[in-house]
Amino acid sequence: MGILTKALTTAAIATALMTGGAHAETKRIALVVKALGIGFFEAANKGAQEAAKELGDVEIIYTGPTDTTAEGQIEVINSLIAQKVDAIAVSANDTDALVPTLKKAMDRGITVISWDSGVAKEGRLMQLNPSSSSLIGNTIVKLAADHLPEGGDVAFLSATTTSTNQNVWMAEATKVLPNYPGINVVATVYGDDLADKSYRETQGLLQTYPNLKAIIAPTSVGIVAAAQAVTDAGKIGEVNVTGLGLPSEMAGHVKSGASKSFAIWNPIDLGYSATMIAYHLSNGDAKAEPGAEISMGRMGTVKLDENTEGAMADPFTYDASNIDAFSSIF
Amino acid sequence: MSTPTPRQIPDRLASPLARRLKSWEALLLAVAIAIFIANSIASPYFLDPWNLSDASFNFTEKAMIAFAMAMLIIAGDIDLSVASIIALCSTVMGVAMMAGAPVWVLVGLGLGTGLLCGAFNGLLVAGMGLPSIVVTIGTMSLFRGISYIVLGDGAFTGYPSDFSWFGQGYVWWVFSVELALFAALAVMFGLLLHGTSFGRTVYAIGNNATAARFSGIRVDRVRFILFLLTGVMSGLAAVCLTSRLGSTRPSIATGFELEVVTMVVLGGVNILGGSGSIPGVVIAALVMGLVTFGLGLLNVPGIVMSIIVGLLLIGVIALPRLWAMWRK
């Protein structure tokens, strides 16, 4: 018993020493992500840090749960409320479940915005979309269609059935399908944003639909797993994997030909813009109301619609010609 | 009265074992106090009644289930379907809410669905004699599967404002409804396990089910009741969690089963059955809540947090055994 208590007290004192030094004047902005250890969000953090440096009086708290669960995110947000941070910018695991907790945060004077994956209107001041959903939905279908002049069978590999983002994008993609007459969507499967499950679901697709010409994975985890599964099945050239991914993770697959092209907005810009917006709203020099324009530093301004949502920029296509330049960035 | 002890048990094992069990709660309590002090030193925000109240939500729902799970594990069974029962209960409540059911019906349906799920598990395990771990791994997929069929990628939102009382309401000052429920249930389960003959039969079954049967205990009935109890507690947790989130999705409470089992084992309940106590589980719930909240205040990444909880579990479990080996 003594040993354990002693060990714990030592650990406690150590942590106490490490966390010394309070910041009196700096604004503390928490960047809450869906889960830690995801390349996309690490890149967003990089952008947030860049914004903090530019603004000077900002400290970024980069945090999130281990799994992409709403319950985990609520625990994280509760601890941020307890620390009385100035602003919370969250990419939500669940549109609705976070609302009561975020309302509590706003009641206690914290500026709350959502970015990337949004929160229901009553749980935040504004939502920053990386791009507009209709543009993304169109882009992911176009990416597949560009390499299929004669049309063919296409399948979706999504994240979880409850992922806000992916569901909206696929709904938008479905809307534009009539504009691409040859493209025939045969299936939608869910890899839960887990590499192994996405890999197995892709194997299933390849076996079930031997005529499959393209797999559209609008998730950075799914697209890598799908490209790997296609490579392992020896189907490079037959099946083109496309969708949304990170240049650093996709560089190898673009070079091997498993993926001819894919798209993504720049997560660095997204983290940067979210931080800028949270800063201005928290300072009171901008107001989140329909029609308002809020400055995002080097990214220009964002205009809010009637739901106080705004789009940052257009998605950007990466292929063999530019992948090397970007794969070292994020 | 006294069950006949098998004669090959040597005398010298009895007393250190008993002492070790007696000191288990003391050990955990020391850990809890150490963590509490460590947190107060490490973060200026820790010793705030409202913050501590917010932090209690990290464990109250899981602890409700952990009490029933502790009794089930002491009796030598386990229920891994509890998180999926929450999902199904929440879905049933959501369907009723969409149909315009009043709050008391929602609560009744939540608890009732939990009871039925528990009965289903109990029937397969106690009634048909199937191993509980296999049965509940099966029902884990089954119950949540039904939720996914009903909801797909949708969600039920718009619960009546009265319903939010269970997960967001306060009884008095900072004491939330969930915290009050947690305290009341701790006392009730403590009395049930440690103060009634039913509680004694649970231990008897866990130590030696065959001997218990020959002593006139209706073993399968007790096991069935324990599954019912676990089901109802999962139903109650579903009411609280749904009320707190204000919405239902089929992915609700994902992974809760392992955290509940961790809580029970950390509380000193023997995973093979036969020993353990409710006070131990209560303290373990507090320890887990304090650790996650304290580390959260320091913005320790969740990955590091799980490592620390894992090490804590292994440490607390291994320490008494090492201690015993030393003394031999």
C-alpha cells in the first residue's frame, strides 16, 4: 500500500510542477477534435498554433477523446468548462448529444463555435464548414467520373453511419449523380473510420462487385485502407480509389496508381480560421449573426448564412503532379 | 448456516486472505485520497463544487450498472451486453417520445426494456445453461443491432424538457439527480449484497455453484434475478444518459461495458467470482471519475489517460498479490 501511495504522490507533485505558470492575460482557446492521433486534426492544430502566434495573446489547448464518441467529447468539454477557457472550437462526434453540455459552456460565458463536423444550431454561435457540402458532394463524384469516360460501377466507403459530415456529403453526391449518366452507385459500406474494418469492407466490395471501377471514400481513414486493399488484391488500374484523404498518407498510393486523384481542403487553413473566428467572437469585435462577415486573417472573411454557418473555401484536388509538394506539409 | 468447507484448504491461507480482503477497500480509499490531493495540487480549478459536480457525470451512469455487475461477477457470471442494452432502451424511449408519450411512460419503457433484455440474457444463461460470456457477447451485437435497424444513421431528438431532469437536473445545490441516484443505489446494493440472505447466496454460488445447489440454494433462480437486476440498472443508466445527451443515436454508450467491468474489477471484485464488495465498487467509481477528470483538467491527452487507467488497474490488482508473495 505504501509503495503505491508514495508513487502516486510523487507523480502528483511531478505533474503539479510541470503545470506551473498561470497565464493571466492570454486568451485560452480550446481546439476540441473528434479524437486525438488523427493526421487531419494534428494538421488543424498546426494551423491553430500559427493563428495563435500571429495574434500573440492566445494559448491553444489542443484536446479530444481517444475514441470518436460523443460521451468522450462531453467529458473533455466538461473539463474545459471547469478550467474556464475563453473559447471552445469543436469538431463534433455527434450533432445533438453535445448540445446540452455546450449550452452549459455558453451559459458560463464561454464562446462556442463548431468547425468541420458541426453541432446543432442551439449548441454553438456559428459553424465553420471547410467548404460547402454541395461542392464537396459534387467533387467526390467528379473525381471518380473524370477517370471513367465510359461510366461504370462505383461504391461508397464511408465512416460511421452516424458521422454528420460524411452523411451530408453523400446526400449531396447522390443529388448530383444524374449529372454523371454513366456512373452507377452499387453500394455504400461503412468502415467506422477504423483502418482494419475499412480494409475488410473494401475486400468485401471487391469480391461482391467484380465490375467495380471506382471506390469513393469521403474519409481520410477509409481512403487509405481502401487503396491498400485494392493494391493487395492486385487490382491497381482496374479499381480507382478516390474521395477525401490526406496528401501525406496518400502519396504512396497516388504514385502506385491505386488512387489517380483525391481532394481535401487544407486542414491547416481550417484550424487557423477556426482559431481566428473564436478569437474575434470571444473579444467581442465580431458578432455571430446571419449575414455577418467575420475576419479569418490570411484566409479572408467568412459570411454567415441564416443558420449562422459559413464556408471557408473550395476543396482542392491532389494528383501525381502536386502530391510531393503537399505530402510534406500534412 | 455454515457451508461445509472442503478439508484440503490449508489453515495458513485463511487469515492473510481475509486480511487482504479487509484491507482492499482501505487500499483503494488511500488511492482515492491520494488522487484527490494530487488533483487539488495540480490544478487550481479542481476544488470547485460545480466542477466536481460536473465531473461526477463521468462515472455515475456507469457506476449504476457496476453495482449490479459486481453482484453478477461475484456469482461467477458476466454481462457484456450492458452498453447495448442502453442503446436499445434509449431507442425504445425515442420511438415512444416521437409518438408523444409522457415522461413517466418514457422512464417506464426504459426500465422495462432493460428488464426484458436482462430476462433474455438470464433465460439463455440460467435457463439453458449457456456460458454467460458467450451469450452476452451475442446479445451485445443483437441489442445494438436492433437500434441500428430502427435508427440507421438517424437520431431521435426533441425529448420533452421535463425529461431532461434525470440527466441534467439537480436535487439540491450541486448535487445532481444522477449523483443522488448513485448514492441511493450504493446504499441499496450494499444492503442487498452484505445484509441479506440473498446476498450470501450470491457469494455461495460464486465460490462453488455445485455446493450451493446441494445446500438448497436455487442457483439458477438467483442467477436469473441477477441478470434482471443488471438489465434494469442498464435501463436506468439509459434513462439518465439519454436525458443528459437529450438525444438517441444507435452508437450511444459505445464501450461502456468495458469501463463498467474495469470499475468492478478495480473495486476488488474477483473476476472469477466468489469475492468482492459494494463499498469497493463505490470507491473504484470515485477513483476512475477523479483520475479522468483530474487528468482532463491538465489537458492530458486521452490516450495517455487510458494508459494511466490501465496501469492503475494492473497496479491495484497486482499489488496485493505481490505483497502476499513477499510475505511467504
